[in-house]
Amino acid sequence: MSELITVGKMPILALRGLAVFPDQTVHFEVGRIKSVLALEEAMKGDQNLLLIPQKDIANDDPDFSDLYPMGTVAKIKQILKSPNDTIRVLVTGLYRARIQEGLQKEPFLAGTVISVPETEVTENLRSRALRREANALYGAYVEMTEHSAQAVQLRMLASDSCGFVADSIGQNSGFDYKDKVSLLRQLNPVRRLENAVRLLRQETEMLRLESDIQEKTRFNIDRHQKDYYLREQMKVIQDELGEDDQSEFAQYEKGILLLNLPEEQETKLLKDLDRLKKQPFGSSEGAVLRNYLDTVLELPWNSKTKERIDVEAARKILEKDHFGLEKVKQRILETIAVRQMAPQMPPQIICLVGPPGVGKTSIAYSVARALNRKMARIALGGVHDEADIRGHRKTYVGAMPGRILSAMIQAGSSNPLLLLDEVDKMGSDYRGDPSAALLEVLDAEQNKTYRDHYLELPYDLSEVMFITTANTLDTVSRPLLDRMEVIELGSYTDEEKLRIAVDHLLPKQMKKHGLKKSLLKVSEDAVREMITCYTRESGVRQLERCLAEICRKADMRLLGGEKRIAVNGGNLTEFLGVRKYLPDRLAAADQIGLVTGLAWTSVGGEVLEVEVNVMDGSGKLELTGNLGDVMKESAHAALSYIRANAKALGVAEDFYKTKDIHVHFPEGAVPKDGPSAGVTVCTAMVSALTGVPVRRDVAMTGEISIRGRVLPIGGLKEKTMAALRHGVRTVIIPSQNERDLELIDQTVRKSLNFITAQTVDTVLEAALIPTTAAAHPGLLGSLPEDVQGRHKKPGIRQ
């Protein structure tokens, strides 16, 4: 332009990714609020505004400093509003211009604008040649892009202005955004055209290369697979660049060969690799094969840890980590001894059964440390799908190996210790039974060639040591139980809990809470009171929580200014609040129809009192206390025995016609079931029917038959511990359980007097008060002489 520089105020619109050249008609969309307001301001005046590119296209609110120095003043030709709240604008560029002074930033950009004239040049032969080359290159460019630009080409051919031709090329080509801005800022028309020709030549060469690539790959394209087209294009591009696409496949092949698998398995994997090579890029089957090969190569086929086979070293580790659990420790040491004498023997499969919190899971970690084996834990609680154990077929979307092989990958060793936790909590439904899937895993004769559905190759699990844990064996399938050696972990005695708390739990919690021995001292009396008055459990989890609560409150007091905290039985309530459980106490006096029974629960033994009332009535038997069917049947069996032996027991022979009997088990909200309360119910009924009191310091357990036999029961260790806590001195047990006395804790065994009973007569003779019973000759006179003789002897001390 040759006009003088003009100055004026006008609205400014920032462009993102777009440059508008003079004498060019362009349409674009406007969505930003400032841009819309600038358009509205321009429409109020002469419809002119400054269109200027912004430097960062990601900036939603550009300032004057964020704009390029050169733009174009354009006239608005048309405005159309779109349904998506954007405005489509058609403008024609008038002349180059720049901002002399920014006048406002809100609500839209506006400033003083000055026009910038082009540099005056003289028409010569070189400029005409340059225009001719530009027109020819642009024609070739249009032909390659297959865009309709006939009107633009005609205007370029008719023009004798280098600046116009350069601006037309810049506006109607696919140049980079920054290259277009560079053309806009160039005021010399000849140089601008030279730059446009150079950029156009590069663009044309790039299009020609793309066309060559397409030609080379067109004969390989399967018209039904668009993915294949992209893959072939990539191959040709890599050929042009001299790159090798076989490195990934070479790594897979090298990894397969390094596994040193049997020939059959190696051949299968190499066959899968060949299939992967033939897959088009991005295909779903290719992704499945890649994941499969990655999983195979991650498995520890040949890597092992050196096992520490040293009985004494293992004994020290087990003793350091756990107090008590002598039976479990001895069994582990025996396993290590067998490995030391016969290394070729496969590890045995052990099942640890016991109530919660007694150390089943933690001892497995200690065993792994003692044997120097890597450890992986598999939580089976709530698993009800066979595929969780054996994996899914790899043809399914999202398929993965089962938990066994996933644990092997996690362990990174072919001879780890795998802990199958909560094996009794597995379920089964229409998707299969996971316990059945474990049969092959836990069978030493079969797990050498364990096949996971995903892997489809035999994998050797024979060197893996399996330890399973369970709270009860009732829900474990018999075939699965047959494959494991069961070791039962009983409840801890109060003395064992005391030593565990003092030696293990308290130091652990003090370390967690940042306490030193000089800052906090917990006496043994306080720990004993925690055990009896704040916890009611077989293990020590709740006890550990109590210690943690004491540590937390100690932290608060120390931060409050106290120098040292001492916790004893006298001030324990300041830390743990009121007692949750009162100490068990015997009844104040011997009572009629009240008998102390013993029960087993998942958290240890409990004392279970049985109350019987006899009323005038029609012979009804009422059973209350939330009882199960088995316990109800035991009560009926006891009643049948009493009716059959009423005369010998000193009971009115027609009591079943004239008396109603109500048997009640207190704590009615707690469900109760099992046969071991049979002798307790029978003793309470006889006491109530004869009016003979029952010794309050006697507890009993045993199943009863209608013939009066006392049958064996389970959970004797936990029941005797409950009896000792309750203050009982004599415990009556079935004679067939006499052998179980060897398993009872020595402290409990020395503190209690045990009487073994083969029939109910022995139970009645020991439980009913002798002086009162002597007033009932029928009750004692019917008993055999040897039983009457034992009336003077408190019982058998084992």
C-alpha cells in the first residue's frame, strides 16, 4: 500500500492458529466472549477491526503482550450464529497494521491502530519469473491436495503483484501457523514471495513423499481391514528412515529361548510369536498375544532362592517372632529337618486352623524368613469363582492368569512360600467351585504339571511350600482337607497373652507411636487387667488395640507437658475408660436348677449357665435362649433319660404329666447350638425335679444319649480355660476326652480338678451336693458301688 499511515481506534480480535492476509476473504468461528464483544463493537461502526494472531494458541485470555506485532485490518462481510453458541464470521483483509497503543483490555481488546505500508519494489524480470514459478508450484500443490481452488488460481494468474501472490499462497495453503505469521510480517513483497515459494516447495515435496508411500503400500491393503493399511504405512515409513521394526519380536524370541523350556512348550510359544508378527497394528488379537507372551516371560520358570536348611537357625527365628505355638513351631522344624536329610522330598502342605488373632498368618511370614524363601499371600476370603484360581482363557477380553500364577510372578521365584489365607471363606456358585480348583494345586503328585487356563502350559509347583489358614474346618471340602496336614492353634492362655503383650505387642506399638521406654511404662498388672476386663478373645488383636490406645493417649499427655507416663491397674481406666467385661465370679450360693456348662466359640471358650424351673402343669417342655436344633434335641434326649430312670433318680414317676419344665440359657441374643450341653441340661433338670442344689464350683461338658452315656466333645482346651477364668475348681468331662488332657495348658491342668464320666450317673454324683443328695436315697442308692465310692473322692486328678 502506498497511502500515508493512518491512525485510528478500533476493536482488536486475537486469532488462534489462523492468520488473515490483505485482499483475502476468510471465514472462521468465534467463541470467546471478548472476541464476540469485539465483533459487536465493530458492527456498530464501520465494520472494521484488527485481526492479529496470538503467540500461544492455548491461552484463552491473551493480553497485548501475548499478540504478534503484525496483523490485518479486515472488514466484516457476514455474521452467522451457530446453535452451539459460536459465531461464524466472513471477513476480507484490507491492509497490514499494528497496534500503536493498547487502550483497553476489558470487556474486549481495543487500541490505536496504524497501517503499515508495503516496501516499494521495482517490477523486473526476476519478479515475473518468481510469480510464474509460484503459480506453477501452487498448481501442482492444488492437484496433489485435490482441493478446489480454481478461483484463487485465476486471481493469482491475473495479478502482477508479488505481494498479492505471496499472500494468496499463504492464505490458501497448509503451511505451519508460525510460517504464515512470518509471511504476514514480511513487508517486502519479493522476499515474501520467495519465502512462500520455498515453503510451497517443501510442502509439495512432502505431499509427493506421502503419495509415494501410499503407492508402495496400496497393493498390500486388504480393503476389509483399515487397521492393516496403517500398519503397512508404518512399515514403509520405517523403511524410508532405515529403522528396524523387528527389535520387539527379537526380544520376545530371545526371552523364550532363554527360558530353556521343553521342546513342546518352546515350539508353542514360538508359534504364538509368529502369529503376533502377522497381526496388523492395533488389532485386538495382537494385544492378547503380547499380554500372553509378557506373562509367560514374567513367570519365574528357572529362578530360585537358595533355601536355608538349618534347624537351629530356623528355631531362633521362630522363637524370636512368636511366643507359644510350640506345636506349630515343632512341626515346621520337623519339615526343615526332613528337607535337610532328604532334599529331594517335596515340601508338605500345612493347614493352620484356629480362632482369629492367634498368629496363623504372621507365623507363615516367619517360616518364609526362616527358610529364606520369598513370600506371597493369596487372600481367598469371598472368592467364589473358579477362574480366580485357574485364570481365564486368554481369548476373552481382559483375561488374566489365576491367583496362583499371579502370586508366583509377585514372588519372583519358583520355590516361594505361598500363603493361602482364609481357605475356609471360599464360596461356590454357578461359576464353579474354587476349592475344587485348589485340589490340583495342593496335590504333591499333580502340581508338577499344573495348568492354568490362561497359560495353557504345564507349570511346576512342586517346589512351592504351601501354608493354608482357616478359622474352622466345617466349611472346607473333604477332598481339599485330605490333601493338607492340619495343625490346630488353640486360644492363648492369659499367661501367654501377658508375655506376648509385654515382649512383642507393647514394644511394637511404642515404636509405631514414637515412644521410648523412658517415656512410657505399662505394668504387668495393667496388662492382666486389659486381658480380663477389656478383651474377650482367643488371640491378641483386641489386646494390641488397647495397647495402641494407651500409646495414643500417652502421646497426648507428653505433648501436654508431662515428663513420664506410668500405667498400672489403678489408673488404667483413665486410658481405656470403664471396664467392658467384669471378672467372672461364681454364684454366691449353691442353687437348685442352676448348672455351669462350658461352650466353645470362635473367639475361645465361654461359660454357659443353664437354668431350669419346674412348675405345675401338663408336662410341657419349654426351651428358650436362641437355641439351635441340635441343642434342642439334646434337651429332649436328657428329658427322655430322666423319664426312663425317674425312680432311680428320685424323681416323681408322673412328673411328665403333672409338671412343666422350662429350660433357659441366658444371653438370649446370642445364638447357641451344639450337643455338648446335654449333660448340663440333664443335671439342671434332675436338680430342679428333686430339689437338690448343684455345686457352684463345678462345671461340665459332654453330649448325652437317651441311654445316659456321656459322649466326647471338642474344644476342651478352650473350655477348660474358660472354667479357670470363671473360678471353677472341678470340671466334669467325657471319659473319652481323657486323652485330650495332655494337650491342655499346664497352668490350667494344675489349677483344675478333672472328673471323667462315662455315664450321666457319674456326672450327677459329682455335681449334686452330697449332704443334700443323701436325703434322697433314690438318687444315690441306684448308682453302682464304684460310683458311690467316688462320692467321697473329689475326682481324678490328671
